[in-house]
Amino acid sequence: MRTVKQAGAIVVRHTKTGPLVLLVTAKRNPSHWIFPKGHIEPGETARQAALREAREEAGVAAKPIGKAGRTEFDLGASAYVIEYWLAETNDTGEPESGRQLGWYGYKEALGRLTFDNMRALLKRAWRRVPSRAPGT
């Protein structure tokens, strides 16, 4: 089995009512709501890839807060290992062609996420989300 390393971003945006988390629909199955993620390009760190994926899939420029954790799953003959980074932005975003995006409060995001491992990742990462935007 070959190992495929990827990176993803759990992006938050602060609003007057509290932080919101970014979710996008998966390209392979648009009924699945996930965090932006994808391959790590040669010479790129996982952190750089996570921020690039957020920009490409959701049109947001995000600043990293720190590591959020990792997930692993098998698909066909490949084992995927995805390292996630927690990041924040002021951008509202623009979805990549063929995707939808949405900003959700913590509980709504947990309900929208398709996979249990993504919900577990958000639960762990949410403890590290600043309660308000830096400088406010």
C-alpha cells in the first residue's frame, strides 16, 4: 500500500457573534462537507500546503495558529495521512469551481461535517481557537 501525504486547514473567522469555521464540499462527492485539504507539493511544508489549499479551495488567505492534528484513512491501494493546521482569516472566501463553502458556528459545523474523524479533529482544535480576533 502506498502512503499519500496531504495537508489541510481548519480555518476560523471571527465575527461579532463569535468564531466561525470554514467548511467546503468535497470535489469527488459534493454531498460531503470537509476542511480544505490536498497534496503537498515538492519543496512545500505541510503548513504551507494547508494554507495554499485554503486559498485554492475556498479563496481565503489564512494565518497559521498551529498544528491541529492528523487523520489517516485507506482508500483503494493508498493510505492517506493528512496533517491539519489551525488558521485564521478575515476573508469570507470564494469557492473553487465545483465546490460550495460555508462558515459555521462550532455546533453547526460538527453537524455538517461528514466524517467522524473530522468531527473529532474539530473538537480537539476548537480548544485552541482564540475567542476573539487578535487586537480586539
